[in-house]
Amino acid sequence: MNKTALALLIIGGLNWLIFGLFGWDLVGAIFGGMDSVLSRIIYVIVGIAALYSFTFFNRVDAE
């Protein structure tokens, strides 16, 4: 689960990087636009991964 959440966060971060630099939404381009149902599902899954990743803070502090 941790690796999946991390991979989704990386994908989301790269999408924001591309959007910030070039104004182009990679996820939207692949899945039919920002308003398509599939794109919105991807955005929600990435957001859930981000929420789940809050649990990583306890592990980082322990090291």
C-alpha cells in the first residue's frame, strides 16, 4: 500500500509540474479532459493517496 501511495503521489506531482510549467494536464490529456469521469476518478485516487501518506510522518520522525 505504501509503494502504491508513493507512486500515485509521484504521478500527481509530475502532472502538477507539467501543468505548472506548460499549462498542460497530462492526466486530462490521456483520459479525455479534466472533466471526464475517468480523469476525475484518477484525481480522487491520487488525492486519497495523498491523505494516506500523512501516515508516513510518524515513520520519518522515528528515523
